[in-house]
Amino acid sequence: MKNKKYILSVLLLICVLFTSSCSIVVNETVRNTSELKWWQKTIAYEIYVRSFKDSDGDGIGDLNGITSELDHLKELGVGAVWLTPCYVSPQADNGYDIADYYNIDPAYGTMEDMDRLILEARKRDIRIIMDLVFNHTSDENEWFVQSRSSADNDRSDWYIWADPREDGSAPTNWRSIFGGSAWEYDENRGQYYLHTFLPQQPDLNWANPEVRKEVGNVAKFWIDKGVGGFRMDAITYIKKPAVFEDGTPDAEDGMVGIHSMTANTDGILDYLHEFKSSVQEGTDIFTVGEANGVSAEDLDKWVGTDGVFDMVFEFGLVNIDLPDESNWCETRDWTLFEFRSFFQNSLRSSDKVGGWFPVFLENHDQPRSINHFMNGEDDRTAKAGALATLLLTMRGTPFIMQGEELGYVNVDWASIDDYNDISTKNHYEFALGEGYSEEEAMEGVHHFARDSARTPMQWDDTKNAGFTEGTPWLPVYPDYKEFNCTAEKEDPDSVLNCYITLSRLRSEHTELIDGAYKDIMPKNNSIFAYTRTNGNRQATVLINFTSEKVTYDTELIKDAACIFSSSSEEHEGILSPYEAVIYENVYQ
Ligand code: GLC
């Protein structure tokens, strides 16, 4: 099976190379935009609530902790803060298993704390973005408790129930995204229920209009609270196929990943159009869908005036080195051509329909970008500066993951037992089952574990990096004496100051926000270079993705003023390792 996977990866690589080599020769301009909505002009920031700031000493981040640090976000120029789920939850998947959508989990605070956070954020021109997890709930949600209580109650059809096969086994051979069968047997109903993720996360049945109405009610409840928008979790899985059938096994366990059987089932957009028209119309909120499985080419159906969301997180880029998401042990090398083509394809596809694009290099499910895209931790500050420049000058709304602005890197804990995330543990077990050694399985964990994005925020060099007075739920990364918010604020060459400077530049040189995008060195495999142009203003961005000095043609920056350099050495026509520069022309 390892071999079969290898062949599949090679085939996939050929496809990616083929599409990327086609796209790199196309470098037409993505148009400029004069009328932008508030969320297109701002910078978004993701808070992993559990890890941001603990105000009450229980070792778990909370809402009051966030309120106390809003000025940090203000300084970064952030206008939208995406909170990972903080609703009542047994925390089987750290909150992505919601037991009550209308209340706050006591570990994170109270509804009064949430109201205060929304208000205090608004005073600073920051809107709170809630994470709506509607593909599934917690198995402790009252809706599911009722649904499983009998085959004929008011909510019996709110989840996906199916009878066992004749031999009593699960209805299909689908493997859940977190490993193991996607079906769980329920003694009471004598039936199986479907869970795309953990057994504690039963999937809602969106085919039932009552379910669709209720998720709309949840969204309206939060709009009434004054939130600025929603991130729609795992949204590509909400529609299930009409018939449940076995798929061809893709691993030794005889199962097939559920993603290939249920993602983006025909008709899904109808549900989402209904959601949009009943919830969003007449408001100024924005929605961003987590749309794993939607390719850049398909984005035009999802965003834009006739689309279902304002933006869509598309996964091509973050999976650039991982041909098969369920197998962390098989990675592939990639080139800057391909890396660049993911941005361009998504930009072009969404632009075609007047859609918008969220720019992200990290989130709470992904490795730290320095490890992911920059090949390791040497020259850490320079690499972080290069990535920051890309994030904050690419066309679209940038999403910063907490800690990214401080230059965080992956954790590399020695044993799988040191890790907290359930999906990481499952990936490790899956690898062992596929015949990889413990060492190989751990290597995959070091590259891709979700815990890397979730370690506590490092505020200062005091105990627990100032995150908590108690015992942190996940260990603080040992580099906190050097990489922390207070120390970085004082160091003009820090990663944090690079972010603050870039954020200020965006607001002063607005073509970085609304300007047309054009790739200007489409064949260069070391420098990512583009212009952003609006009216008589043109910014030229050049980012060296290598550890070598590289040269470029100074004609590209003819008569332009240097408005930013991530390195202290400044030479026209030469970029130091990982240096990023921005030049500007203002034409008369
Ligand atoms: C999304 C979330 C992830 C979560 C999963 C199940 O992918 O980003 O953190 O585990 O959905 O809800």
C-alpha cells in the first residue's frame, strides 16, 4: 500500500506540475478595485482562544484574556478577529465539537464576557468573527442526545443515521478524517451514525430543512450580538451523497478516506445559497468558508456576487508538500513556480467573478509557515520577514495566525504522548498501521502536528511567557525568552516590528490593498515578484525565497523609491538571503 500511495503521489505531482507550468506563463493583471468593503480593506487575525491569554489562572486562554490584549491587535492594524469556537463544548476536538451554540464554555468565560469583548473590540474598530461549526455538533449536544434517544422523535432525522449491513458491520468502508471508521454504532437505535471527524462529532443532516433553519437561527443570534462575520468550518462536507456506497480502499485498513466520497457533493451550493439569503442579506458581515476540496478552478462558483461566501480558504497552497492529507509520512518537494501558481490561480479564478481572496500561510490546523514553506529554522527572522511581506502585500485579506507575527516555529516534542491534538495522535497510529517506522511516523508529526500552531502565546519573558499564572494546558515553547511580544516590540529588527511596519505601509500606500496584481518575474524560481497598481501608484514587491544572494533587473524599479526592506543592507538590484523589498512609483 505504501507503494500504491507513492505512485499516486507521483501522478499527482505530474498533474500539479502540468497545471502549474501552464499557469506560470499567464501573468495577466488581476484588476484594481476602487470600491471595497470593510473586510476587504482590513487585516484579519486568528485567535486560538485556548492559547491566547489566560485571565483566571486555570491554564486555559479565555475571553477576558483576549479583551485585555486587544491593543496588541490594534497595533497590528487588525480589524477582524476570528475566534476559534468558544461555545459550550466537551472539548473532544478543542471546541470544534459544540454542545450548545447559544452559550459560552465556562472555561472561556461567560456571555457577559463575550458581550464586553465585542464592545471593547468595536471601540478599537475591530469586529469579532465567530467560527460556525455546522457540519457536525458534539455528541453531547441536546440535539444529538434527543436524536439518538429513539428512531422516531422530533430530531431523529437531524443526524445521518443508517442501518448496519447484514453482518452488523458499518454501512460503508469510509474512513473518517481523523482516522478509523466514519460510522459509530449506537446501541439504543441499533443503527450507525456518520461522523466525518471524531465519533464525538456526529454529522448534522442538512437534507432536513429544520436543521438548515436552526443553523440559520444560530447565525442570526450571533449577528444580533454584533459580530462582524463568520468562518464556516468544514463546510464542504455538509451535503452527503444520496446513496451510501463503499469506495475503493486506499490503504491497508481496507477503507477509503471520507473526503473522496462526500466532499462537495452536487447540490451543496443550493444549501449555502439558502443560508446566505436567509442570514446574510441586509447585513455588513462577511463569511469565509473553510473549503477543503474546492480547487482554485472552482472558486468562481463559491465567491463573487453570485457565490455563496465572501471568501473561501482554499487548501492548494498549504497542501503543496502533502499529496495525501491522511498520510503525513509522504511529502514532496515543490518549487517557487508552483507556490506562486497557487496564489495566482486562486486570485484569477475569484477575480473573474468579482470575488475576493483570503491570504493565509498558517492557521490552527497547519504547521508554522517558517518550517512549512521556508525549509527550517535557520535565518528565522529573515524568513519570517519574507513571509510577512507576502502575506501583507498579496492582493486579498491577510489572515495572520496568532504567533505568526512573532515568528513562531514548529514544536518538536520527543514522543507522541507529548502531543495533545487527537488528530495528530491518529495520524501517527495510521502511519504505524501503514508500515512506517516509529521514527518515520514521528517525522511526519514534527512536520505537520496541529499542536505547533496551538502553543500558548508568548507575551513576555516571565513565567509561562505571561500566558498564565497557572499550568498551561499545552507547554509554552522554550524560546519564549527571546521570541515574545514585549521583547520584540523593543527590537526594531524583530518579526513583530516587521509586521507592524508592513501593516502601516498598507494603510499609507493603499495600492497594496486595492491595487491590481501582476506577476512580473513569472519564470524566476528564486524571487516572488509582483506589482500592485492603482491609478498613478504602483508598488513593486520582490521577495527572495532562497538562502543565497540573488540579483534582479533594476529596470523593474526604475525611478521608484524604496519604501520597505526587511534587511538592513539595501542594494538596488540585489536581494540578501530571504530579503523582501517594496518599491513605489507615483506617476504624474
Ligand atoms: C476544521 C477545523 C479543525 C477541526 C475540524 C473538525 O477543519 O479547522 O480544527 O478539527 O474542522 O471540526
